Amino acid sequence: MNTTIVKPRLNKLVVYQIFTRLFGNKNTTNQPNGTLAQNGVGTLNDINDRALNDLKRFGATHIWFTGILEHATVTDYSAFGIRPDDPAVVKGMAGSPYAVKDYYDVDPDLAVDVPNRMTEFDNLVQRTHANGLKVIIDFIPNHVARQYHSDQKPTGVVDLGENDDTTVNFSTNNNFYYLPGKAFTTPACKRNYQRIEERPAKITGSGSLTESPDINDWYETVKLNYGVDVFNGWTGHFDPVPATWHQMLDILLFWSAKGIDGFRCDMAHLVPVEFWGWATKCVKQQYPSMVFIAEIYDPGLYRRLIFEGGFDYLYDKVGLYDSLRRLMEGHGTCRDITRVWQQESGDFSEHMLRFLETHDEQRIASRFFAGDPWVAVPAMVVTATLHTGPLLLYFGQEIGVRAEGSEGFSGDDGRTTIFDYWGLPDWQGYLNNNQYDGKGLTPDQHKLRAFYQRLNHLVSQSDAIQNGAFYDLQWANQNTPGYNGDRLYGYLRYTARQKLLIICNFDQQQTAETTLKIPAHAWQLMGMLETGLYQFVDVLDTEFQAEAVGLEGLPVTLPPMSVLMLEVR
């Protein structure tokens, strides 16, 4: 099972993440811990042709619809034949979309007509494709809701846990892990709700080996067993193929048959690489263009997940995101960006998905992060242009959504809630009663969104960004007067058809004035004479134009938090 997968070269994606429950919600009540009836919810039908057409114009290539699968919730859908959940094992009123209750069903919150919720999803897929966009949904393989039960599974499918031997803590034929003789109890603050009877207790989704997880644990979920004995050194037992492998492959194929184009795989590093190599190969035999994106926070597994696990792209959280966040917060150094590309260059940099916001991260405009969405400009340019790998944007990032206050289970932490029913005031200015025309945005928000749109189109249309090589200019300017290598970052992206020089000023106070040096070695790699006279023309946001002889360097002035993206002609 250690076969290396040969990876084809992939086009650069611009992935736009929609948190589906919030995206189209027009309700402005925003009662903390409010019910669906009080606070409203966005539906699949709210993501209409106007929305999708505007996202296409915005420059997106793929839409990641987050929260599609049915998950545990406090809202009662028993009238539709859906089992209610014990509030003791639900986070928030709406519940976490990562506590999946039925892998074969669409979340009823998202439906206008609950009995026809799958048809409404199928229509969304068709609508998205008709607008020239591709569809990504979550695959959540590590854990499920504690009261998982599929009432929509296809005929002949064995439900998770249905055939488990609960008298043993581990068996490769079991879907779950057990603590025989022990009963599950919820965190102390929720025990007055507990009706759930779970005996023997199952291991919590985080992998903590306790029947009494605390409030900060993933207490609402249970971990799936892929043949790894967590009780004896996390040893793998993969021959014969464990039962869970077959069941999860069936789920992947079920959704693939609906015409989706990719899976964002939650906490992929907590599932054995051996499973991924087997499953992605099986899926791609039937659906060769299917894209697999791994949420991962373990750099030690990067190469294995790509070349053995079959993943097309991996989260670049621990590397680039963390480095850029430090700079945006006013500390850190651009030298960290050099370190990231050195570590990731060569055989897998093009497989790294870069971002500054997701549903897990704090909003840039929140007081917990930068406090100002414009601080993201140089970091966003680096995120989008450092290499050929994909770019991810989270809905509302482009207008500076702030995520202020506590929505309920989600506290005042700078994140947009994934647990509560809520409406986003900033976002609703763009939403404009599902017109998606931005008529309620401020002039500053319009200007910010225009910046993101220009950047997206540059990413999609630039040969140098899509296909080009990379050259870090930090070493060549370490002794250049006025060039602060901690706050300035310069690099080249180039192909035979296009050469780009990109310079970012991360300093939030100081204007940078320097003469950027491009060494002879770089000119040679670009196939250009270092003694030539060249024009430098801005292709992103300014009217900058200059001429300079190659080795003499280019005089530049960069205001705080600004960028020059110059085509060399």
C-alpha cells in the first residue's frame, strides 16, 4: 500500500467558500442562542443564479458549499421522519456541520421543502455548473455525530455501528471504538439535558480515550475506526481492508454520482494515509477529474498525503497562513515567507492551498486579528501569487466581515459562528434581499471587494501566476539601502510569455523607498539580458510605470500595506 501516485499538473483554482446556512439569510433579528424561527436560516435556493453569476464575475472557479450533509441540531424535524437529537450532544441551536448525522442526506435546515431537500441540492449543483462554476462539498471522515443514524442510506447499505461488536474496545470489523463497562456522560454544564444513553461509551471524535469529555473537547462526536488500534500504540491493521473503508468509499461514490467536482476532506491527517491512497484511487477510477483537498495541520504528512494518499491539494495553514498572520498583526518577519517556500518548493508547492480566512479562522477585520481588512492587501497578494497552487476565499472576506459579538454557543472570538442561527449585518449589505448586488455596502467595502476581484482575475488570467517559476529576491537585497527584509518581500514569477515582479510592504506605518535589485542570475533564468532596458508596468492596482536597466535596479516607493505587481516588458 506504499505505491507512489504520479500527480498531473493542475490549473490554479480560485475556491470561494460559502457557509451555506448563513450565506442567504436575510433575517436581522440575531437573538443570541436564537432558534431557526427567531433568527432565520439561509437555504440552498437562496444561492440563486444572481449569486452564482456574480461569483463567476468575481473570479471564482469553484464554490465550496460548507455544511451540506445532515448534522445534529436542536431543531426538531421529527415530523419529517428525522430522529431528534439530544441537546446534550449538540453545540449551539443549529449544531456543528461537522457532527454528521446522516452521510446520505442533506441538512434539512437548508431546504425550502424539507421532503425534497435532496432535489434542491441536485438543482443547486446544476445551477452552479450552468453558471460556469464547479462544486466542492465537505467529506467528514474522522468523526460523526454521537447519535449518528442514517435514515436515507441506499438499499443494502450497512449503517455505521450496525454490525459492531460492542464487547471489545477495538476490532477491524467495528466502525467505532468502545469503552466496555463504561457509560458516556456529557460535560457537566450540559448534563441537565442528557437523555442520551450510550453504553458502552464510544471514543470521542478528537481521539480522547474517556467516557466523560469536557466542554472544550469534541464531545458531540465519536471517532471512526479505520483499522488503527488507538489502545495499543495507534498501530495499523489494514489487511484485510477494514469495514469502515468500504462504507466510506460508498459515501464518496454516492456524492460523486451527483455530479460534484471535489471534496474538501475534514481533518484528513487524523485518518490513515493508507485509506486515502485506496479511496482516492477508487473514486478517480470512475471520476478522473474529482478534486481532493485535505484539511491538515501536520507538515510531517504533507508528502505522504499527496504522493501516497492521492490528494490534489493540502491546507497551507501551518506554513504560509501562520507566517502572514504574524506580519498582519504587526510582528513576525518576511524572512518566514522565504522559509516557507524553501520548505515547500520542489515537489509539492503547487499542491498547497493558500488562504487568509476559513470558517475555522478569525476574521481579518475582527479585533482579535488585524482589526482592519485593508491590512490583508500585501498578505492576500502573496497568498494568491506565491506559487501555482489554489487560492481560497471565505465568503464575506472581500467586504471585511468583522464577526463581532457572541452569537450563542459561539462566543465573542472573532469567528463567524458555525454553531448558531445568525444573520451577518455586513454581508447582508451585499446580499440585498437575495439580489447579490452590493447596494447596501459602504464605499470602502465596494473598494475592498474591487481589489479582491482584480486579484482573482489576475490569478486566473496571468500566465506567470498560473504556470510560472518563482524566484525569491530577498537574498539579493539584504544589503540594499532602504530595503527592510523584515517588512518588504520581493519576488519574481515568470514564464516564457510573461515576467512579473511583485513587491509587498507589510509595514503598517512606514513608507518604503528603495532601489530593488534583480541579480544577473534571475535575468538569466528569465531568458533576458541583465544589461537591457526594461519597462515595469503595474498590472493590479496602480498607474505605476518606470524604466530601468536590469542590473541598475528599480527605484520604488511603497506606502504602508501596499503592493506593486509589475510586468517586465
